[in-house]
Amino acid sequence: MKNTHTYNTMVKFNIGGCSSFVKDADYKAYVEKALSALDVLENETGAGNDFLGWKHLPTTTPESLIADCEQIRDSWKAKGVDLVVVIGIGGSYLGAKCAIEALSHTFASSLKGDKTAPQIVFAGNNLSEEYISELMDLMQQRNCAAVVISKSGTTTEPAIAFRLIKQYIEQTYGAKEASERIVAVTDAHKGALKSLSTQEGYKTFVIEDNVGGRFSVLTPVGILPIVLAGFDIRAMLKGAAEMEEICAKKCECNPAVQYAAMRNLLYNNGKTVEILVSFSPKLQYLGEWWKQLFGESEGKDGKGIFPASCIFTTDLHSMGQYIQEGERMLMETVVTVENSNRSMTIANDPQNLDGLNFLTGKHVEECNAMAELGTKLAHIDGGVPQLQVSIERINEYNLGGLFYFFEKACGISGYILGVNPFNQPGVEAYKKNMFALLGKPGYEAQAAALKERLAE
């Protein structure tokens, strides 16, 4: 199997780290399966075809939408807003969180000096009383606004957080001013949040019915928070648009086809767990976003690769032993960043007590790159096949390409697997139990049955 990647794009894919684990003929057979799945996806003839609105978002997002987001940004800046609380869960926050974490200075909130953009924090993604209480502590010291993201307005976690945050903003700034400090991203016509937005006069952005939450990063769900954080959404859409064109190509050169084919072949060969790895801590939330994308799309009907994520070299000191020598059901997909946005070299130490003077003059990132290469070889030798996704550097353009690449590959991969990649029926089970145990009207019989089980 050739150790080569696709033609030059911002997202490159390499299957060379799998060559000792699969046969060329088997890979070719899975490429054919992937191309057939791509046809289904492109022709919109498969299961879940009413949720394919994400496919052309990079090339159809209107400039007017970006302008509206920038108007909110400028209006809040004029009010002195320095803290924006983005309320949402799952796909309603992970994409924005990923982009903002990747593009921000790691210690932005602690740096002194004037800030050019507000701090973006997230709520409604958990039910921790300590978390929401501590968020309120922060809000009391800052000039606040909020973005609430929910198609229905009744999803438990964000609905509870929004109730509390809305109450605080109204009490602090008054009802009229609150209506200018709260923006809703919701359904165009129906739902509790849409009704409340109309009643209170909130500015609203639309989540289209044909885009599921985990595919919504390039809708207002992601675009608005990314713009508010001060980043270039046009560059992100440009990168995604280029990958939209590339990932529609009906050939083996299509990186989304390659990725979907190889991961399904490895799954068929017993590699049931995929670890998304990066050697940049800025991409930690890429792993969180990716886990929802693939876990919710493929984990059904008793099938699916289990998605996990690690940040190396950090997690090599915690998970490295298992990955090297544990149960051999693992594959790794490594997201490589070819160039750092910062420069720092290692100085000479006359005492050399740590024995590291051989590194004098080398960039820290060179050490990171060699750690990546060394880890790749060690893990392959230990029985872990490696797939590699590479970008030139972390910026808006390349993140847009990554988002679209993984989304398209996910759709293809789900169809190869034989599932509907665009539904998520299993996520309702815990909610029904939770409602029953909390005493929600209409759940009395289920509550009694659950309490009987818990008493056993």
C-alpha cells in the first residue's frame, strides 16, 4: 500500500500507517463501497436524506447572515459587553467551542491589556449546580450578554441554564435592555424558544430543519459565537467550500472516501475503537466535536466504531501504556499540524543537569514533531494502525476544511456501515428516565417502575 496522501489540499490524508494491517485488495474493495456510499449521499437517496442541508452550507451561506452576526458583535461591543454566555448542548456548542478554543490564545482570559473581543463561555451543557453557580459569580463581575441555541427550547440542560441566565440578565439590566442582550438561534416557526423570542423581541437566527445538531457548526449555531469571539468566519467558510468541492469527487483521490473506506475496513478486521489524536492541546475540543459526530451518527443497530480522543504527548503519560500493549482493538487517527503559529527555541544551559543540551537551538515544535513520528512508529509496531489527517497550521481556513472533511467522511462511513447516519433515536432513553425520576407530569407509571427497580 503506497505511503502517499491525496493531491495538495489544505487537508491531506495518509493511509501509510495501515499498510501492514490490511491487504491492498481489501482496501480497494472498501474504496468501491465508499464510492457507492458517496453516490447515495450525493444523490440524496439514502436513509436520513431529509437531513442533508449541511452538504452545501460552505457555498450557500449568504453574506447577509455574516453581516447580521457582525451587527450583533458591534452592538454588544458598543454596550461594553465583555462576557458572552453561549447556551447549548451537543452540536449546539461543541463546534463553536472547538473553533474558539483552537483559535484563541490559551491564556487569553488571564492576559492583561485591552481585549478586542468578549470572553466566550458556555452553559447548558451539563446539570452541575456548582458550574452554573460559579458562572453566575463570573457574570456578576462582568458586562454580560447571552446566545441561547436550541431548536425546541425545551432540551433540559440548556433550558434550565437559560431560565437562570435570562432571569439574571433581566434583573441586572432591565427587561427592555435584556431583549437586546439575548439572541436566540432556534427553529424558524415553532417551539418554545421561538415563541419566547417573538414575545420578548429577541433577535433570532434560524436552525434549518434539514441540518442536525452535530452537522451544524457552519450554520448560525457555530457562525454567531465564532464571529462574536472575533474570528474570521469568511476564511473558515472558504476552507470548507474548498473541501466541499474536493469531497464530492467520485474517485479514490477523495480524502473523505479514503478515510471512510479505511476505517470501515479496519473495523471489519476487529479494530472497534478509534482514537482521534493530536499533538496540539489547542485541538482538544476537535476531539470532543468529532466524538459526537461519529458516535451519534454510527453508534446504532448494534454497530459502530467507538470514538475516543487523546492529546499527545500529554496522554502518552496516562494512556500510552494501554495504547502500546493493551487489547488490540484500537486504531488511531492522528491530526497533524505541520507548522506552529509561534516560535520558541531551546536555550543552552551551562550546567546541563537535565542532559538536554543536545536540543540547544532546536524549536520546541521540532521536539513535538519527532515525538509524533516516534509515537507513530511505536504504536504501529505495537499493533495499532494509524491514519493521518494533516493541516498546514491552525487557522480559520484549515479548521473549516477539517470540519467539512470529517462531516462528509462521516456520512459516507455511516452508509458503508449500513446505518442511518443522520438520526439519533438512542439519546431519548436517558431523558425519559430522568423526567420520570424528576416527577414530570405524564411519567407517573414509568417513575413507579423505575423506583421499584432502584429499590431492588
